[in-house]
Amino acid sequence: MAETRPIPESLPPLPPAFLEFLRENGLDPMMYSMADTIPRYIRLKPGMEPQIPEIESELKCHVDKVSWLPDFYAIPPEVQIAGSKAYQQGKIYGIDAASGAAILALDVQPGDHVLDLCAAPGAKLCMLADMLGSTGSLTGVDVAKHRLAACRTMLLKYSLGDRCRLFVADGTSFSILPVNCSLGSGEVDASGCLSITGSTGFKDNGSTFSEWTSKRSWKDRQKSKKAKTAGSPHLTSTSEPELIYYGKHSGLVGLRKCDVLRPSADDEALTSGYDKVLVDAECTHDGSIKHIQKFEFWGWKTLDRRVLDAERTDNLLHLQLCLLTNGFKLLKTGGSLVYSTCSLTVAQNENVVQQFLCEHSSAELQKIDSAGNWPCRSGSIFKTLRFDPATSQTSGLFVAKFTKLQTLIISNRNVVL
């Protein structure tokens, strides 16, 4: 663990309401004066190491290898990467080192079926795809279509979308299992499609997935126009998942849509769910120091609406627990789930974890084996971790890793073995 760095003495210009939020949550406002001292982090696409001198020339700065995180490099905070050829050609992308650590904690292995339940804006999805390589599958879910479309753009830019599929869906109710697990269960109805008892399963009269193309049909364009007219970029909790991208080797091409897009039945995920699940949940973002700094330009009233509104905060706590609960439901027995937020508050982290553990006897916190040399500290719950600017020289991030214990179903009751 790294030593805590000194915090500057001058208090940044923060509004009284935000200072009160920090006081109520036991957070030191002085950490926000460290925004200009935290490096910007980039991740190199594997195989790009020989081009580091060229990348340094383009960025006009030295890139420092992050010793504790493979393929990550630190650059001065003022350096912008978007205008560089390395970025435009898909050799590098920006992602905070703490976020990279949360992904590394999942310990993704070749052949894994991985779910990113809150996928936007896409950097984490790209890193997961890199780790999978040419085996397994990756499913990205996000409730906002425009944000998920940005994920699609990133995957295509970095040539990482071959084994991916992206769903616009509510992460608290999404229930589609990995492709290889979606077949062979249920009953075939008169149309030749699978039907699940008690389910409002997707039906499409036996039509199949052809190879994905960016050209949209007239029907899809009309649906998009209607959605824009309605004025809401988000799905409602009752909306069906919308598949907006799938790679050539994602396992969908040639399969019937009714087989692939059906919701899973109760407890089906125990044996046919995802091997790894990432739930990087929506939060108040108070630990993202540079993000908070931007409100000085966006307007502090925007911060009040997005972060400090009491009703929104209460809704966030409920949302976080629901996302964690559904992510765990989709995890197979013996699989791993990482829950993270970029909030520094106990309410959105340890409290959510504690409530979840109380409600799920088959959930067990895991030690993160790779964290031995990480510059972070322990959360207030054993085996959880916290990154923060002073300790880690990163944005703030909370990380907890769970596994699903084996259960035995007896008379509709799950018994942990």
C-alpha cells in the first residue's frame, strides 16, 4: 500500500451545499484541491509498447508506466489525448487507474462469459474485451441508448467488438443470459420458438440474426424518430431490451432471435449465467475529483441537481442495491462479481454491500488477490478496497468482490451448501 500524499492547504471554491454534503458524509473537502496533481491515465492497446516513443512525441510528454497495473501509463493532468494520432488510430484510450483496478479484480480468463451491467461510456468495456481476447463473450448493458452507442463506437474504433453484444436495457431487470446458455431449455411453441412458462419471452417468428451492419432499416429509423419525439433517452423498467450491436463472433449470427433474446427463467443463471459480472453503479460521482471540478464551469446549480438533491440520492441508493442484486442473479454459481462506485460515501458503498449480504445468503465477499501492491486502503468492511486522491493518486473508487456459493433448491427454497 502506498503512503498517503499530503493534501494542499488551500480549499477549492466549493458551494456551501456541497461542503455540507461532504461534512454529513465525513469527507474532507481539501481533497478537491488535489485535482491538478492527479495524473491523467491512459491504457495502451496490447502490442503497442514498441510505439511508446512515437506516442510520447505526439503527446509532447513522457509517459510513465504504472508499476502496479499492466498496460497503464500516467501522463501530466493537463495533457489532452483526443487530438493525437495514437488516440485517433485506437492505440490508446483514457481510463482512470482505479477503474482499471476494479476490472483487474474480476480476474477475467479466456473463455469467460462477461457482463458489464453499466457499460457506458465504454473504456471499461474496451479493457474487458482486451482481456478476453479471441474467446468467450462480452455483454454490455446500459439504460441510455446514446451512451451505449458511444460504447459501440469505441469497440469498433479499437477493433474490440468481435465477441461483444450491446443491449439498451434497464440493468435492474435485464435477464438475457450468455448466448451459449440461451439454447436448449424451454418448450418449442407452434411458431418454432422457445417459450418459457410464466415469461413474457421475446418472439420473432423464427427470424435469425444475419451479420451486423451499421445500416438501419426503415423500421428502426422510424422507431428512433419516435423515441426522440418522446424526449426521453432512457428506457422505462418495462421496456424490452434493444440489441444495438453484436460482433461477428459473438455467437448470434445464424441463431434464431426468439432463442437468443428470451428472458431467463428463475434460477437458470445458477448453471447457465455469466462467469464474471461488473456492476460499476451510477452514483453521486463525488469521488471523481476532476468531474466535480468541472461544475465550476458547468454551474454549481447543476451540481445541486445531480448530486445533492435528497430525493435523487435516496433513489440512487435503491438503484445501486437493485443493480447489484440483479447482477448477482445473472451470475453463475462459483462466478465473480465486482461492485464499484466512484463515490467516497459509506452510504453508497459499505452500506449497500452490507444490506446486500444480509439479503443474499449465497453471496460471499472475496479477497482481491491482485491487490497486494495496489496503492489503496481497506474499506470499513473486510476485503473491500478504497482508492482516493491522497492515497492512490487516482480518482476515488470503492471496490467489493463477491462470489456466488452453491445452493440446493428444496421445495422452492434455496439452501446454501
